[in-house]
Amino acid sequence: MKKEKEELFLSEYERRELLQSRIYRVLPVAAILLLLLLWVAVSRGEASKFPSPTAVWERYLKLLDRPIKNLGLFGHIWASLQRVFIALGAAWVIGISFGILIGWNKKANALLGPIFTAFRAVPPLAWVPLVTMWFGIGEFPKVLIVFVGALMPVVVNTQAGIANVQKEYMDIGTIFHANGRQMLLEIAIPSAFDAIFAGIRNSTSAGWMVVLAAEMLGGKSGVGFLIVRGMDSGDYPLCLLSMICIGVVGYLLAIVIQFLERIICPWTAKKSN
Amino acid sequence: MDSEKVKLKLEHISQSYIVNNQVFDAAVDVSMEVRDSEFLVLLGPGRCGKTILLNMIAGLEKPVDGRILLDGEEIKGSDERIGMVFQKRALMPWKTVMQNVEFGPKIKGMAKEPRREIAQKYINLVGLQGFEKSYPDELSGGMKQRVSIARAYANDPEILLMDEPFGALDAQTRYAMEEEVQRIWETEKRTVIFVTNNIEEALYLADRIVLLSNCPAHVKAVYDVKLPRPRNTIDPEFLRLRREISDNTDLAL
């Protein structure tokens, strides 16, 4: 009631603004509802080969009750996430350092750049056979493959950010007599934060995709394992349930990264407002 | 104070570039003297020469020919005694106002306490107290240029170069900033070399005006502006000088 009263005092423009902001809040919800409706529609009837929402929901409840390989749904999600986090941590530290090196030092770039570009073209999953031969099918090889997948975007973005610092920023350094180290630490690296964060965002989504694929190739835990399990036993609601979890977790990861960026680079948040 | 003392001297400076396989002369045989603590304006049409001269003084580029002498000694590359306010404000968006202003002292290795004190002094001088923690993107154009001026002053330069600092501002803000710069210059006397293509701005600010020709730039005339400050832009002498300079200025295309 109170809200309606307030609206009486709004100007035409403000009312339109309010309506606009509401539309933007409603649209995503509407899309999800539409998708659910579509899902119900295609999964109707005995002959449908599409697991219905109720089947997926029941599969979810059953999984809470009867874990697979001693892990419930969230246990498997956590198993996948752990691999991603370890691999991402390593990929960020090594990738950002390496990106800064080849972005800043022309000789290092001439030396290592071409090799890196060639390796970049190899999809992370192509490493699976060799990595399996070297390290078996334990935890380490999975983390290693995720690491390879997450490393590339970090290096590429960091390198580009460091190598393309705007000239006017470098001129400030020259005018104020900054030495090479100060140029790098005070100007080049902070000005490349946007690019580095783009790399971190991409590496997170890449890592999350690669871990699932790596898990599908062998293992006893993780969401990727659940999908294979569902496929092998004809348990398609389990597959679909896992896919939904992958989507939701991926979405949440993106939000966490965005939140991190706001904290680490407050100036970018203020710009977008 | 000996106001006739020569602070900076440009001797036969020439600069050219190769553009599309052709030699393009930007400046030809430019010689001038800048006196200690004076407000010198480099006035010229278009975008030719002025900024290039300033960049050479700042050490951002090297002249093809000629020498630049500071206190009688030739300088090569950038010099700590020369500060600059850029045309495009060039504040570092990842630094707050305070961090931008304290940049010079920080680069020199000054400890946090004293450099904050210096920075605060100049933030106050340009009238931005209360905005120390703001980021440049939260400020208006005029405020950004104030930060840029405070940053240049905080490094305690003997010569301050200003490269069309108000070119991007609207007319109102521009007038206000011209007054500001004059006030700051009178509070903290430094040698200022100010580049503009605006005759009125030049006459309002300058002790002396060096009029440059269109491309390639050379010195066309030097005007002593002896009007009392702050200047009245509709004073008959002001208008007479304005007409005289205007008639002598090349058309910029």
C-alpha cells in the first residue's frame, strides 16, 4: 500500500524509469519460466525421450537419500570444484606472472611467444592420453588438465593488457622519472587489471568446463563422473540433473568472480555505475 | 627576484617525421627564451608544432636538430625539474585523487607521511579537499584537470608545461579554470609554459606570448603583455592586442 502511495508523487519520467527497472528484473525470471514450460511440453507423453522435470526432481531427492560412491550431489559438485580451485589458483599465479613477463619483456616474448601460441592451439583434452600415461587416473592428472585449460586465457589476456598500455600512461611515468620497475608496478600492471580480470573470468569458465570433461574420462567423483554414470546406466534424469547443476554452479562462479573484481579493482565498479 | 634571468632556452630546434614515406616538417629552427617564473604562452593555430615543442621540452621526444638548455645546461630526455599537465588529462583511473597527486613524490621514494602532506597541500590549493578518495571517473572534466594540475605541482617542478589543458572543457568551466591557474600561479610562482590555440586565453594568462606559425612551426612574433592582473577581457588595450595577434595569426585549416 505504502509503495503505491509513493508512486503517486513520481514524475512521468521517474515512473518510466521505475517501470524500466522492473522490466529488467522480470525478464530473466520470465525466461526461466518459459524454459520450464518448454521442458514440460517436450517431456510430455509416454514416448518422450526427454526426462521430465518431475523425473529430475525425483532423481534429485533419491540422490540425497542414496549417495553414489559415498557422495551425495553436493559432495560430487564439491569434488569438481576442489579440482577447479586448485588448478585455477596455480593457473592464475603462473599465468599472470608469465603473461607479465612476455607482455613486458620483448625478448622474452620473442623467445617464448611463438611456442606459447602453438601450444595454445592444442585443446586441453588433447593432453588426456599423454597425461594419463604419465600420471595415471588419480587426482593430479585431472587437476593438471584443468590447469592447462585455465592457463591459456590468463596468459593471453595478461600479455595483451601489459603490452598495450596506453601511451599517455607511459608518458606520465616518463615525465615523473619512473624507473623500469616503477613503470611496471605503478603503471603497466594496474592499467592491465581490466584485461587480467577478463583472463581470470575466462579461465574460470574454461576450468569449470574442462574439469567436467576430464572427469568423464575416468574417476570416482565429480559432476562429470555423474554424467557418465547416468549414461552408462541409462539414468537420463541423472544426466540432466548434473547438467543443471553445472549451469547453476557456472553461473555462481561468474558472480563470485565479478564480486572479486569489484573488491580488487574498485575503480571499474564505479565507472560502470 | 631576477625576472630577466633565462630559465629555459631553445636553440634552433627542428623536428620532422616521416609520414607515408615523405618528410613532414613539424618545427623549423625554433629558438626562444623562457624567463624565470614567467607565464609564457605558446600560441599557434591548429595542432601543429606547439605540442611537439612541449613534448621535446618534456623529454617525451627528441628533436632532430637543436638544443634545449635548462639553467644553461643541455638536457636530454626527461628531467625531474620539468613537470607537465597533459592535454588529455591522463590521470591514472586506478588511483584515487590522493594517489594520483602523490605519484611524483612516491616515485622519488618519499615516505608516505611527508608525501601525503604535500599532496594534501596541493589538493587543497586546487580546491578538491573532500575528494581525496574519489576515483577520476567519478569527477567532472574540470575537476580532473584540477587533479592533473595538483599532481604536477606536488612533484615540485621548476618548470611547468601545460599542453592545452582546457581544450576539452566547456566554455564556462574553461573561464573558471583560467582564473584558477592564474591564482595558483600567483600563489606558487613557477615558470609556466602554456600551450593554447585560443588568443583570449593566451592574453588572459600570459606575461609573454610566443606566436607560432602554422606547419611547420617557427616563431612568428613575441608579444609582451604588460596589462595588470587579473585582466579585463574588454579592456581597450586587451582588445587591441587581441586584434593585433589575430591579424598576425595563420589560418588553421
